Amino acid sequence: MDRQLKQKKPKRTISILSHWTLRYFLILCIGFTIIAAGALYWIRTTSIEKSLKTAELLGLEIADRVTSENNMLRVPPDLDRLVTKREKLFNTDNYFCVMILDNNNQLIFSQPKMEQKDVHYRLSDDYLEPRNNKYAGVTVNISEGDQTLGKVWVMQSKQSITFGPETIWLVALILGGLILCGWFTIYLLSKKLSRPIRQVAYAAEQIRGGNYDVSLDLNTREREINELVNSFRDMATRLQQLEEWRTLSLAGVSHELKTPVTSIKGLVMAVRDDVVSPQEGKEFLDIALKESERMERMVADLLDYNAMAAGSVAVRKERTDLKLLVGEIIYQWKIAYEDKMPEVQLHAPPISFFTLGDALRIQQIIVNLLNNALHATAPEQKAVFDIYLSTEEQMLYVDVKDHGTGIAAEEQPKIFERFYRGELKKRRNRGLGLGLTYSRLLAQEQGGELTLVSSSPEGSMFRLSLPRWTATQEAMITETAYGAAVKV
């Protein structure tokens, strides 16, 4: 149990400003230190190599000036002056020295002046290399013909030919300045970036707590940050609208479903308590039955919409004769409303109208449009509707036109919203306001669209657009044979 509690313990977090500035500072320190160490090593190696080549040239110059007599080395008298000039040219330190030794390693000349024991102190026992690794030296043989008479040693400290403490301090100062400049730059950037992120995070916390009235007053020059802030601001506004809509919709749905329930309950109680006569009781029961049927339709609309929104409604993909289908829909719909004697005229050019869609779903859409058109017809007005079929490139159009009272201009942009019902529709008939929303979803899932073309006090016209069937879609029809459904 204790182990589980330890595992669920949240990790310790730090601000983005501290996180990135600290990490970047460490990266700068490590990176510049490695670069500086590599650069110093390369400079030191290169300087030693160049200095030794220069010292070798000096050794060759001295060897050329040394002469021999009876196999004895003779040093020119002006050699001291020559070496002194070269010391000034090389900018040497106190450890620089020039030595001339014979074949027995006996000191013939030195600058500065030394004794034989000093030679042994500077050179190894075999006189082949400097005794101390702090020194670097080159040797040049003094020859006469094929005979070696002696050698010239030019020695200097490695520190003098590379860099001293002043150079190291200068490099360290430059390195520290670069690190501080880099750290300060990332500090300013992190601070600038963390400010809008903190405000957005705080606004998100407010939204999570139910407060959608958040303000993000940020105007930066960075396009991405502005897009983030504007998108979050729009999201907060949209969430506030959706929350308000959800509250109103829930209240509206509850009210619409409660009304028939209350009506049915009152009618049934009146019959049970013998408040009305037997004849009136039968009428009350008929009214209660109609109310229950209306409530059943509202519940069915709500379930259908929820199923479509959840993606669990099957939509077929099959070749359908739209002209024939619309004719059958009109015939069946007129039979259902025979008591109101509606007139529906189909206007179609003498060409084929084949679409790739679901005949059942197309019927649902057109029947819903006809029902709405019937509801929009005034009680004293004759119900007359026109349906037009047309085509354009790859789309087929079904236009349903009524001659009713029309839709108010301020209500037209909202008619496809969920649970929206206009004022006139609320007074004439009751429902949930999902018919047009559900019909549009069905049209879109078939690759089409449902739109309001026009509306005025003389009537309204809705357009259902569907994809036109072409021969290239034959393979698709074969794969999705009749009965196969494509899940939404």
C-alpha cells in the first residue's frame, strides 16, 4: 500500500524559466569548457611545433657559423651578439639557452654562460633530450663533409612558446563572458515565452473551475504565440456559449418532454376518477394516445441524433435512381397526410438522376422537409409544395419549396442548430428542434449537404445536394454491395 502511494505521488515540477535557464547554463558551461580545452590544446601543440621549427632554423644558422680546425670547433666571436638578437626576436624568457657541444658532449659555447655541470642539469644522461619535460629543445649537428664534429642545442621552456597565466585568464574571461551572454539571452527568451504560457495555464485553470469569463490581454510580435492566445480565447468564448446552450437546451428538452407527460397524466387521471363521461373518456384516451405518440417521436428524434453524433448510424453506399425515389416518397407521404389533402408537384428534366447514397436516409431527409413545409403552412392556407430536380457537374440537387409563412431573417442562420425552434414553430407544434440538424448530418455523411436557399413570407426553399453517380464508381458499388454499411 505504501509503495502504491509512493508511485502515485506527483513529480516535483519547476517553472519553465528555471528549467530552461538552468539547463542552458549547464550546457553552455560544459560545451564552452570542452571547446576551450580543445582550442587551448591545439594552440599549445601548434605553437610548440612552430617554435621548435624556428629554433631549428636558429640552430642551423649557428651551425653554419661554427668552423673547425684540426677537428676542433671554433666559435666566431660575434656569436653572442647574434644569439642576443635572436632572443629579442623570439621574445624568449630566462629559460632560453643555446649550447654548442662537441662529440664528447663537452660544452664549447653557451648563451647564457654556463658550466659543464649545468649542461648535465639541463640534458639527460645520454644528452639526447631535455631532462625536464617542461622544456622543449632541438639539436642540429655540426658537420664537415660526412663527419659530425658536434651539435647545437637550442632550448626554451614550453610555457614561453605557448601561453602563460595571462593567456589562460584571458581565455577564461572570454569564456565566462560568452556563457553569461548566452545564459542572459535564453533567460530573456524563456521569460518572454513563459509569461503567455502562465496566463494561458491560469485561464485553463479558471475554465476547469467553471469560470469561462477569462481575459488574455497579450499582444506579442511572435505569430505562434498570438495564434495560441487567440485560439484559446476563441475556445473559451465557444465553451461559454456551449455551456449556456447546454443549460438552455437541457431546460428546453426537459420542458418539451414534460409537457406531454403532464398532459397524459391529467387525462388518464380524469378518466380513472370518472370526472368525465364515458364518451368524453374515450376522447381523452385518444388525446392521451396522440400525446404519447408525439412524445415517442421526440424521444426517437433525440435517440437518432445522439446515435448519429456518436457515429453509430449506418449509411449505405449504393446506386440509386433519385427521380424514381423522390416520386415514391411523394406518393407515400401524401397517403400519410391524406386528411390534409396536400399537393406536391415534382419537376424534373427528362434525364437520368442516379446518385451514390442511401435511399432510406434520403427518404428521411425529404420527408422531414415535407413535414416542416406542412407545419409552415397556415391553417387556412392550402398545402401546395414543389420539388425540383436539377444537376450540375458532379452534384444532384433536390429543391423542396413550400408556400408557407417563411422563416424570419434573424432566425435563418440558426435553423440548423441543435434544439433550435423558431417562435412560430413553437406556437404551432411542439418538438425538440432536431429535425433539420439530423437531416443535415445524414446529407453530409452521404457526401452532400442540406442548405436553406431562400425564405420569405411567400415561402421557403431547402436544397438537398447529393453526389452524382458515375461509371467509375461501379467498383465501389460492387465492394459495398446492398446491405453492406459504412460506419459513420
